[in-house]
Amino acid sequence: MEANALISVIVGSYNGDDFLGETIDSILAQTYDKIELILVDDGSKDNTLAIMRQYESKDSRVRALHQENSGASAAREAGYRASTGDYVILADDDDVWSPYLLEDIMALSCRYADADVVATFNRRLSDFSEISNYNWEGNKSGDTLGKPQVMSGHDFRLKYRSTVDVRPGFFWGMLFRRDFMDIMAAEFVKFKEKIPTHYFNDSFCACKVAGMANKIVVTNQVHILYRVSPSSLCHKSTVSLHVRHYIYALEEELAYYKQLGWKDVYDMLLPGGYLVLLRSWFMVYAYEKDEKERRHYFSEVRRLYDTHMNDLRGIKRKKAKEHIVYWSILLWNRYPRIWFRIIRILRGW
């Protein structure tokens, strides 16, 4: 693809006016400026849409769309459907980009023309003032991580985990060729009915990216600052409706790795999958007020918990942390209320 190809940048937002302007500014300040920025307001109740309209009126590269509140996946799909670029990249509405992000990943895409995906590193930070005042030039040497890497989707998923503070993006922050994104999107929407909040989002899509990509290139730079925010699940009126879809997405992800025959990836992710399952149970137990929803969700947790237990027991555990995770998972099975109290103490609640 030619070096001046059009890149579609897609940002969906729901009540994101606290940081949205900062995110948009960092995208529009890219040294590679042949972009279209598609902003999708997901039925926000704050000033999100007004902010989007303001940028649209000032910069011809910006388009603002509005939809009734339908979730992050629907917003991302709407942005993708409206995009016209040769490449597509997704951004969260509270991230901050290095001004060189698109220039860097576009250069790698041209260098490795057969790559389906180019990924860049993000740094997770909880100090929001540090993000707002980040000195990209001053931190450039510390943000350089070895050399760019070329790998298969399998090796990418095996090497990089979502639990570390510096890692590549697993769906957002990845540059996709248009033809590859079209193929993936057709696969994503097959799951729209089962997981309406996650079919175009995060971990579920990340597994599909890894499974479908023949070649992934990873830049050697940290180009995205990712805000680590307290979970917003406690502010949802029906907590379990959201996290139940997350559990179904996890179920599909694990099934997909089995289908691919990636036992090493499956074994690596299964303990973490259980922790996600139990974390979601924790949120429902703590915040869900609808008793019918609680019972429905708890029954689904039990079903998925039992489904993979034999596989979990068969995974070899060498490190102390691996044993702690394993016995923590078993503790929940026997004494869920004690497990809940322990987690509350560890979280400082």
C-alpha cells in the first residue's frame, strides 16, 4: 500500500466528555495526517456529542455520528461501517496517542506489505495528570523497546498478555488493512445476538485477530497511554446483564482456541479466564440488586466454571503465583462468601 494511504480512525464514546477532547487532540496532532476521524456518540447524556460536533465543525477530517445507546460494540461497528480508509484503527475515548503513532505503524505496514495487522505498545497509567502532561520527546528513549517484531497470530497471543502494564493493544490500537478488517467484521457480527456488548470489542475480537492473521508486526515503541480507571460496572443499573455477555465472550474465546488446536495458548489463558469469571461474579454479588438477574448470572458462572475444571486441573503449575491462582479458584468453589470477603480486603473495600 502506498505511503499516503487514508487511515480511518474510529472512536466510540458514551458519556466520555472528561477526556474525549484530549484523545481527539492527540489523534489530530499526528505527523501522518492523511486520516479520517470518525467519532460515534453512543447516546450520551453529557456533552460528548457537542464536543464531537465542535471538532467536526473545525476540521474537515472529522465526522461525528450519533446513535441511540447500544453499547461500545455497536458504536465501533457503526464507525467501521461509515469508514472509507484503506486502513482502520480503533481508539478508546480516554486514551492519548503519541504524535508519531500513525507515522510509525504506517511505515511498518509499507515495509511488511503482507502483514494483516500492525500493533503498537500501550502503557497503562492510573495517574491521569501524568498522561495529560506526558513528554513524548523526553520519554522517547524509555518508550523504545528493542526492535520491531514479526510474528504469527499464535505467537503474538502466546507472548503478550493483558495483565502487564506495557503491552500491545489487543484490538484497539492495531492498524488493520481494510480487506482484513472486512473479513473479521463479517466474523464478529455472527456473534452479535449472543454477545451484543462484546462482539466488536476487546478480548473476544483479540482472539479472532490472532486466529485469522497470518502475520502480525509489532512496533518497538510505546505510542498509547491507557487510562486505568476504576470499574464502572457498579454504576450500571443491571450489572449482570453486561458481565453475562462478557462471560459468553470468554466462553467463545476459549472454544476458539480449542478449535484452532492452540493448546498452549488455551492453557496459558484458562487460569486468567477463571479469574475474569470470578471477578465478574464478585461485581454481580456486590452490586446487582435484581434478584432474578443475580440468580441467572450465578447459574451461568457455575456452568462455565464446571465446563473447564478438568482442563484447569491438568495444567502444570511451576511458579508459586500459579499455585496461588489455582487454589484461589478452588476456594471460590467451596467457600464463595469467604472468597468474597478476602477479595474485598485485598481491594481495600
